[in-house]
Amino acid sequence: MKIKPRIIPMRDVSARFYDPERDGVTFTLLTTFKECREKARLVLSGWSSTQNSLGLVFGGLTHGINQRIYTDVMAGRVSTLPSSKYIIKICREVEAVWKKENPLADADSLRHLEFSMILLEAVMPMYFRYWAKDFQLVWKRIEKEFKVPMTVERPDGKKMKTFIRGKIDGSFGAGRGTLFETKTKSRLGEHGESNLADILPHELQVNIYLLYLWWADKKLPKGLLYNIIRRPAMKQKKKESLVKFATRVANDVKRRPEYYFVRLNMRVERKDLEKQELELQDMVSDFMLWWAGMAGHYKNSNACENKYGTCGFLPICSRGDFTGFYKREKVFRELADEL
């Protein structure tokens, strides 16, 4: 029996909220689309959860702190390792910004915020001390937003325009620059750094950023400096005060900074980046055809639960329950937060 696919158009997504020609596509959107098309539809309809995971809160705050301090270095306002007092002052300013940008944060998110700040005020002064050479690097970009134009040809020959957009953590070095990408992780996986070294050449976000540098500088990037800050996994004891807990965390970081602060260097080869560019073009083409109603729409049940836990949109898909969700005003909130 021949079955004709039932295509669900994106009719419920307002063009005023999202238009790929006007708003482009991001790494997060492409990843969501690959993960589950129904999840992508809900995201592009503006639905967001009021909950923030500990990892998301900690990572966003860490990026904000790095942005403030590395920007001061690039601008020449800081040229040597700043005092712990200065770094903690920046931490608290970033905390104030987070509260302003997350007025609907629930109780769990606020607890994650408080816990993250305890960890960061203990960890970040030692991070910058450990990587003091960063203050001598020639920084070219810090938290730079970008747009790279792309064109997709439909099966009927018509062309659709869009662009890849994002925000890189940074780049440094004259001539062929080096991409600087920071990730906060509670664990590095079963095989640790060796596994990461195998994954990085194919990691979508990293390659999007490298392609941007190639496009912007008209020179093949020299490489990638992958900067990992481990989120301390220590637990606060029942009768332990926050001050004592922070002290215990700080002592552990001081005792083994090489565990908490890891960096991987990766060189870039032209042939590898050209291959990644072709794959990115295919991904964007798949997304744009789906958006235009020229490709199928379906749920991916394998994405309902994975190593990170249960999909946040499962209550909507399974029983139409929108409790704990709200319609956001900006389609790409991650550009303001971390991309």
C-alpha cells in the first residue's frame, strides 16, 4: 500500500515571531531539529520552561563572568591577574544581571542560582590564577555575535535565503586566529579527555564557529583551544553552613586544579573543515525544507528520554499539559544568554 506522508505545516508559528530569512538558524535550533521535529516546532512556537537546570544556570553565569573579564583584557583595562576581590565583584554583578533577565525563575532555579554562586566565587579566582597567561594573549574577539549567509535550493528550483547565526566565546592571535570555546561540565564522560579529542573534530557548534572565523578573516583558522571548567560535584552536608561548604569546595579546587581546569588544543585542517561545511549545508537544507512544508513532520520517541534525563516538553506531547511553560518574546533567547 502506498502511503502519502502527512506534512504538518508550521501554520501556528507567527512570521512576526520567527522567519528563517529574517532570523536565521542557530546551532541550538539545528540540534533541536535533529533531535526531534516536534520539539523544534514547539520551540519555534515560542514555548519555554520556567525551570532552569543547575548545569544551565552554572554555565550561563560562568560565560557571563568570562565575558566581563576577558572583555576588560581585550580593551586594555586589565593586563595582569586581577585580585580575587575584583573577580568576586564581577561574579556578583553577573548574578544581578541573571536575576534581571530571569524574572519568572521558579524556586528550584533560584536555588540553582544560589548554589552556583557559592561554587563560582570559590572557583573563578583560582581559574584565572591557573590560566594567568590568558592575560597576555592578543584577544581579537570576545562574545562576538555573527551572521553567515546561506542559500538553500528547493526541489522546484526556487531558492530560500537564511543565515547561520551565533556568538563565539572568543578568538585570539594575529593572522590565523585560534577559536576559544568554553564549556562547563560536571563530568567528561567514560573516556574523559581522549573521548573529547575524538569528538571535537565533528562537533557541530565548534565547526560552525570555525567556519565563521574562516569566513570573517578570509584565512583558515589555526585551531581551537577548548576550555573546560568542571562544575564541582561535591554535595553540601546536612549540618554544613554555606560558608563552610564554599571553603571545602575551594580547598578541593586548590588541591587539584588540573582536574577542574582542562584545556584541549586542536589544529584545523582545510579538508576537514570543508567536509564539515558540506554537512552543515545539508543540515540547513533539511531544516529549511521542513520549515517550508516540503519535508515530513514527526516525533522522535528516542528523544523523550536520554542520558541527560527526560525531555522537558514531554508533558506537552503526552497529555497537552503546558503547566510550567510560558511564551517567550525572543525566538533566540540563547543569543542573549550564551551563544
